[in-house]
Amino acid sequence: MWLPFTQMKDYDENPLVIESGEGVYLRDIYGREYLDGYSSLWLNVHGHRNEEINQAIKDQLDKISHSTLLGATNVPSILLAEKLVSLSPERLKRVFYSDSGATSVEIAIKMAYQYWQNKGRPEKQKFITLQNAYHGDTVGAISVGKVDIFHRVYKTLMFDSLVAPFPDVVHHPDLTDEGEIRERALLDLEAIFQKHHHEIAGMTVESLIQGAGGMNIMPAGYFKGVEQLCRKYEILLIVDEVATGFGRTGKMFAVEHEHVQPDIMTVAKGITGGYLPIAATLTTEEIYEAFYDDYTSLKTFFHGHSYTGNQLGCAAALANLEIYERDGLIGKVQDKTEIIHSLLAPLNEHPHVSSIRQLGMICGIELVQDKISKTPFPWADRIGYWTTIKMRELGMLTRPIGDTIVFMPPLATTEAELAKMIQIMTEAIDITTKEAVGV
Ligand code: PLP
């Protein structure tokens, strides 16, 4: 096998084969158990082998596993579309399915692009994105991705996007005041809009927090400001809720924190509780209508995938979302947000932790060589990577982003399990950073 986002030389030195899981634990082929500190890459919600989701998949298996959505539909995909529309911001009324976060973004880009052609404004062809954005790994998605280490090698393969600065309150080169950072970033964005709005189809933006770009949170009011500018300059606002959707941030969708109403919104990951590959691109009636005409007008959205609207996945998603409602899961996430905040607080004092960023149950703990000057560890030392390998030895899995340790446990993690995870993380940070500075 050749693993995603993995240097296989690393894997060969530290292999791991998972065989089973239960609740927030994963078990490898040798029977060793690991706490799932990254929700199996930001997906898992209620833990592994949840009986209700398993049963829903088994029940659906007895009816049918898959039939195409090209020119036909199926029962669970209809029910799920209704549910998604009822849960998402008011303007979003139409659901286009796919099978991963990247495809949901790819679809959003093509939909926005064709929307303007269908509306007779073919000059609106460009996209604008934020510095350090990550939207998945297909060619369209990387073209609006701006994480240098992942994307630079594909430069000539991608289409060009405009890039606006991200208001990074932790790593800003010259400002410290959040309000000033927000206002400067909005001014910079508006300057680009003023110059280019006639040729911009849409703006892609991760909802409130940039995930794979380093777990950086927007200052309050910035997201709302972006929405207002997009409306003012007739630019479609494409919000990526792939990582943040379904409760991770303490709201069903992170847009709710600032009452942002996207024109297009992408969801994936947690939609099935992390069980099966379903994603969706939601949009407004207005955008849908721009594609609705006689076939010969050639306004059809010519995009689809073999497994679009897969019945097993949609059945899993329906069961998943039922548990949210029945258990009041979003309220519980808000309580756990507080618990995590208190449990992580002592790490603020750690000599090699420069910042802890938390939005709901999404956390990034950044490690540095020198806390006062914020001097990073030499990147080639890979302190983040080695810390997570140490965590694995101690019984917990996660992956870093550079030297930022990602902590994103399943939403169902109990207080005792959260405490254990944070204890392991603290111990691993301690051991690895001490070794790095030779103490
Ligand atoms: N968008 C965001 C914000 C993400 O965080 C990710 C994955 O981490 C993606 C898109 C891509 O999703 P997938 O890996 O399902 O293609």
C-alpha cells in the first residue's frame, strides 16, 4: 500500500495496523489499544461501533447498498437532504452529494463558476482564497489551497487564485490587537475585491478556523465582515464546513457563531458519524434555479460520481443525526468545550508550549523551542511528529500539523477519557521537548 499524506519511509519505521475499535478506543493487530485523539482524522462523533449507526447500516443492507443518483434518486438520500436543509443556514435549500470533503469543494467551485456563465456573466471566472487555506487534495481544491508545504509542488498544475491575508492573531508579523488585525485583513480583502470583483466568481473560506493550515482561529467579526464584502461585490461566498460541521465547534455549523449565510456550503467528515464516505455541497434556490432549464440550453450541471448519494452512507448519516437530536449533543459539546479548556490550562505554563488554540472540541497546541521569543524548533527536527509517535507509545493517536499537535477527540468522549488523553499528550510533549533541548 501507499498511504495518504504519509512519507512511506516514516511508516516503515513506525507501522500501525488497526484491526478493531470500540467507543473512543482503536485496537491494533497485536491487541494494543489507543485513544482516538483525532477522531480518526476529524471524523468520528459517537465513538466506534455505535450500535445505532451499525444497525441503520445493516437495515439498509437488507434493502439495497447502492443505486445511482444520475437521473434517479433513492429514499435515504431524499430523507438526508431534507434533514441537511433543516439543519443548515436558512438560505441553503438544495443538496448535491459526493463522497469526500475535497469533492464537495470541487463541486462548489464548478457550481459557482458555471452559475455565472448560466447567468450571462462569463467574465466572473476567478476564485479568491485565504493565505494558509486547506480545502482538500483534488486539483480544484488545491487551487484554492494555500499551505505552501503541501501545494507549492503542484504550482503549474493548478489554476491561479487570488489570495487575501488570513487575520492570524497568534503569528501576525507586526500587530497584536485582534481588532486591528481584523480591520487590516478586511481592508486588504476589500482592496482586492475593488480591483477584481468583476472577474471573481467566488471566495472559498474555511468556517471560522483554518484546520490543516495550522488550527488558526479568525478574530471575532472577521467572518461576518467577509460575508458583507462578498455580498457588496457580488462574489459567491463558499464556506467549507468539512472539518467544522456537525457540532465540532459547539454549534451545528461554525457559521452560526457569526450568523453567516453562505451561498454554497460544503460538508463531509462528521456527516455519517465518521462511518462512511458521504459529502454534500449545499446551495441556495437562486443558484439551483440558474441551472434549471430545457436541456438544450445546456445549463445542466455536468458533474457526478459513481457513488454519489450512496444509500448505506445516507442511512448511516440519518442515524448519526438522529442521535444528535435525541441526546442534545451540541449542548454537551459546549459543556465539554469548558472541560477541555480547564484540562488544557496547565499546558499554558509548559516551557515549550507557545499557544493553545481551541474552538469547541477542535484544539491545536503549538510547540516552540523558546517560549519568550517564540522561536520555533528547527523544522527538520520534526518535534510535532515525534511528539505524536511518543503519544502512540503511551496509548493515544493523533497527527500534528508541523509543530502544532492536533487534539480533536470524538464528540462523545467522556470527561474521564478527555482527562486521560490530555494527560498522555502532556507527558509526550514533556518527554519529547526535553529530549529536543537536551535536558
Ligand atoms: N476541507 C477542509 C476544511 C478539511 O479540513 C478537509 C480535510 O481535512 C477537506 C476539505 C478535505 O476533506 P477530505 O479529506 O474528506 O477530502
